[in-house]
Amino acid sequence: MRLEKYAYALLTLSAISLCAQDTVSPNRQIHAVPDQDGIYYVGPQVTAPKLVRTVTVPYPYDVPEKDIQGMTVLAMVIGADDIPAHIQVLHKHGDAFDQASIAAVLHSAFEPGKLGDKPVPVWIDVRVVFHANRSQAVPQVLITERDLPPPDDSKLEDKRHNPLSYTPPYPIHTVDADFADPFAKNPYVEVAVVEVLVSKDGLPKEVYVRRGLGFGLDEKAKAAVLHYKFFPATRKGKPIEARRNVMVSFSKF
């Protein structure tokens, strides 16, 4: 996860608190605001970059057969100029595989994401799956972090447009808990329920697992929710600290 990107949320979400002190209709276009580096996440107004020409990732020849199967996951920014940048390895399979994946991405061609009709830099993840039979390994675009639309007026106001006495926190940025296993034959979805304390600024302060899954998944669920961003809870139009439950899905194998 890109921890360094979340400090900017303090500045962005503090604007919610300042606006909401006087009205129930703060600036809810925060999902279209870039981070401190001018980079966007996929969301209601921001489209995802696309792979338009994919380069096959060659299998290394100097690794044992038992180490062939696995996957590399890369985080990167596809710039408005369609060039990959800020490449990071999120899930390692081995240095030879990871470096070959990076090289393939750098030689692939992308169509940039757009804000409206304007190309903008957008964060994406790219997965490369390596099979034991050495079948073709190609980069695949994943969207594991995304912005969500903020609540509309119907969730914050009554029919006379007066602030509701209470509104809960609403997620406006989510992070997937983990990467799905590409080798599972019969995955089934399990859900963990996590309770989160959301600050007036819309940032998670504390998380507790209310319905866990075990097998190490509970810690992953908590870690994911700690990277969420929220439209804060309100009482009579003013932001307050409040708790809510978040359902975190997993593919269990």
C-alpha cells in the first residue's frame, strides 16, 4: 500500500470540516482532487488507464521449476502522456520475475485515464501471473484503490433541505484488502465486518474486527480499512467523530 500518499488526505478532508461547520452541503467534489503529486485515483469522474499494446513477460531461465509459479503485482502511475512512472513492487515473486515484469510494462503501451475529456495521471496496479507450464505471462491492469462518490443531498438533508439530526460516515476512498489468488480453482467469497472510528476529518482512528475470518485475514482487513477515507459523520450539519461498520470481502481459497 502507498502509505506516503495518505498524508494528503489530512489537507483534503480538513476542507470538509471547515465547510460543514456552517452548512450541510460541504464541497463534495473531493473525489476529483489529486494527491499532493497531482495524481488521481479511479473514481466517478476519473476513468482507468487501459493497456492498448501488451508486451509478453519472458520467463527467467535460471530459476528452479518449483519457483516458476507465482505472481508479481506492481503499483504505478500512468501519466497524461501515457508513460508509466513511480513503479513500485507491491507483491514480489522473485527479483528476476519482478524485474522482467517492470521491463514488460515499460515497453507496453497505455491509454491514459481521463478526468472528463482531459488526460490525467492515474494510479493503477498491474499483475503478472507466472504459470508452472510457462504459458504466456502478460501484464493485466488491476484497480485496487478507488474513489467513491460522496453522499448526495438526500442522505444529508430532509425534504425541506434542513440538515438531518445525524448522518453516518460514508466511505469516499477504499483499498482492497488483498490480491486474489490467480491459481485458485474454486474460490468463494467471505466477508469480515470491521468497526472503524472515523474522525471529524474523515480519517480512520481505530479499527476493530467484529466478525473475523481467521487465517491471517483479519489483520489484512484492519490494515485495509485504516487506509480508507470517509465523508465524516454529521450532527445537524456539523462534522463529528463517529463509528460505523465496514464489510471487507475476501476470496478465500
